Amino acid sequence: MNFEAKNPRDGQTTSVWQTFQASAGEELPDFSSVVYDVVIVGAGITGLTTAILLQEKGKKCIVLEGHSLGFGTTGATTAHINTFYDTNYSQIEKDFGEEASKLAADAAKESIDLVQGLATRYGIDCDFACKDGIVYSETDKETKELLSELEATRRAGVDVVEVRDNEVPVGFEFAVLYKDQAEFHPLKYCAGLARAFKDLGGVIVENAFVRNTSKDGEIHVAETDQAAVRGHNLVYATHIPPGVTIFDTECAPYRSYVLGVKLKNGDYPKNLVYDMKDPYHYLRTHVIEGQPYLILGGEDHKTGHGNPQESFDALEAFARKYYYVESVDYKWSSQYYLSVDGLPYIGEMSASDGHVYVATGYNGNGMVLGTVAGKMISDAITGVESPYQSLFNPSRIKPVAGFQEFVKENADVAYHFFADRFGTEDLETFKELAPGEGNVVEYQGEKLAVYKDEQGKVTLLTPTCTHMGCMVAFNPAEKSWDCPCHGGRYDLEGQVLCGPPRKNLKQILIRG
């Protein structure tokens, strides 16, 4: 079943949230004479949380969004708000110590309070609801891991108890319940933040993709296709900072898959539920325009490496095995970045960058950590010391020897443009490509990214990612070209959708 997507996002599948129109931008006027306190790149939950908190403190802020509000992962999340992380407390405790585990737990709890507080303060009707979170095991191995995590979670100060019911029709050995979790509608929430931010004098500009950033003395300059925007501070709320940075070696991109399922018998989960598989499944319920849906996610794989259809098929098989499915009305996927040590990087990029802030490596906890990042970056810019600064500080990354040369060698990849090289007679070469399919092929000694639409029209692109020169792969689910190295993604015309690339893939002209 197809539903109208009122709010676009970085893929051609439709999430349940996209039935809500969340645009809040405006045209980009001439800002050449304006110097903002803070220029924020990205209008997802990280950027908008940062913006509203800074604007409340009297800072003059502008948000530049390359596409539309919630276009990236915020518009494709499952919107769980947890006091536990994909990198569990036992792992945090092992790698960073017990105090670090307590700090991570405090950050998660503060995040939930902040979401609820902002929604209440600005009257944002975003379906916010307090829930319990249940994690269950199905095997002896999983039970041993869950018992270990139960003790580590308690040491971290999180309210968790053993329970006898996992609240879903799946057999289990052991289950625990996390109290004081939450859920919400992410686009309704972000649209409310955007309205409040603008009411406080903030500026949001959509379709203002930042192609380059530079410094003019102590002032940061963000260059869009329409104008250059200047500010004392620059915040990359883009899921991963654009361009070639040290974070490319420290964060790996993943895709996660989600279904929106209508059930025959109304047996929808009342709380948030998670199993212990790897990758794990996560379930909850949300009512969209009066209709409840089972939201089922999981089957993750590295971007550009797995088979999206196999992931969707596995999720649907899980749903049909345990539930009376009436229909699968929504299928979509989203992207996240996993840091090398499992914790996010939030704060000033480095002392040498000077007032440039970043938030990345959220793993599967974007709604929680995006909120934490907004608070931390707001605090940093206004001179407030965050208790989480040391734990999440990007400066814990130690650049590997030779990284500067690595950047130099990869930043100037040769991009070939084959204008007038191909004529319509050459298209016979691609006749075996089925309508709606894409592939990277070799033709006359050159690699080409080829897509044939449902009407048989062929689009040719250079297949070399403009970020660091990796070869893109076709994503048949989202109809995009995805980079398997660092998560750059492009639409069928070669326009950047998300990730670190700043330049589009170049189209190869076809002579008539």
C-alpha cells in the first residue's frame, strides 16, 4: 500500500512519519552583512535542539538545511527514547569504567527529561508518551549476556527490574524491564521546535546545501549555492561532518530496516520491546491518523554491503511468524553511524578548528544522543561545562600516523566527465537492465553507474563517490547510490542525499 509522503526524506520508501508536513523553512536572503552567533548545518533533531537551546539563551542563530526539515535519519527513526544504549552498559563499564557508565546513563535520563520539557514548554503535540522498555532473551547464551547487562545497568543507576512477561508473543527465557522510557512522533516534535525557534527570532533556511566552509579571520563562512552565511560558531548537525575528516576512519555507516504493520486482532505492543539477536529486533506501537501500527525494526547491515530486500523479507517473516498480519503498509530504511569505541563524538572538533562543533557516532540511539548533543553543544558555546564533555569529547580520537597524507591523496580524486561521449546507440549496451534497476557496469574501459527508470529512460553517472573515491553501489529499496566506505548517498540524478560528500556525482550526457 502506498501513502502520500507529505514530507520528503533521503530515500524513496515512505516512513510512517512522512504523512505529516514538517516544513518550516524560508527563502535564503542576502546575508552578506549579517554575522550570526551560531551557524547550524542540519535541521534534524540535533540541529533543532541545539538551535532552540541557544536561541533561548539570547544567541542569534541560523539553521541551514540542505533539503527539508527532518530529511535525514530523524524522518526515518523508530523514535524510541531509551535510558540504555546499543553499546550496552557492561561494555561501557569494561572500556571506560564504572563512572563513565553512570555518566552515560545520566545523559540518557536527561535527554528524556529535555524532550518532555521542551514539548511541554512550547505546547508541541508530538504524541510524547512515557513507556516501559522490555528486553528479553531466548537462549542460554543470550540469558547470560542479559544477566550481566542487568547488573551493569543497575550499577549505572538505571531503574531496571526482572519481569515474568515480555509482552510479545515470542517465547523467552528471561526478561528485564527498564522504567521511564518514552516514545514520540519525531517530525511533529521537530516541527514544533522549529516553530518555537523562529518565534524566538531564529532563522531556518531549507534547500540550502552547504558546499564548502572556510574562515575569514575568526569568522566562519558557510557557502551555499545561493549565498554565503557567516557566524562566530559553526555546528555540524549532519549526522557525520562533511568533507574528509578524521571521523571517516572512526565511524562506520549502517542501514537499519523498519516495517509499519497493521494487525488483524489489535494485539499491538503496549511498551517498547527488544530481543537479544545480533542485529536485534525492536518493536513498538504508534497511532498514525487514527490507525495503530506495529513498528518493527532491525536486520541492520553496513551501508552498501547488504541486500535491502533480504532485510525487509526477514522482518516481514518475523512479523508474520508471531503476529496476525493484515497488511504491511510501510517499509523504509535509515542510516546511522557506529563509532569505533561505541560512544558518540560530541563537542568541539579540535582546538585547531576553533569554534567548530560536531555530533556523530550515535549508533542506533539518535533521538537520545541527538538531544544530548544539542544540550552539550549549547552548553559549550555559552561557556557551561557539561558533565559529559570528557566522556563524549571528539578529542579522544588520536589521529593515526600519516592521516594528513591519507587525506591529501584521497581529497583530489580525479572525476571524469564524459560529455558527448555517449550517444543513443550506446544505450543498447544496457538493454538487459530491467526497468527500475541500477548497477555499476564497465563499458569501453570505464566504470558507469547506470539506472533505467520504469519508462526505459537511462541515466548515466560517474560511480566514484566524490568524498574519497570509493565506488558507489545501487540501493534498490531506496533507489539511491550508496557509498560502502563512508556512507555517502546520492539520488538517481547524482545529487547528494546524506553523508560526508559535498559534491554531486556527475551526470554523463547522452547525445540524441
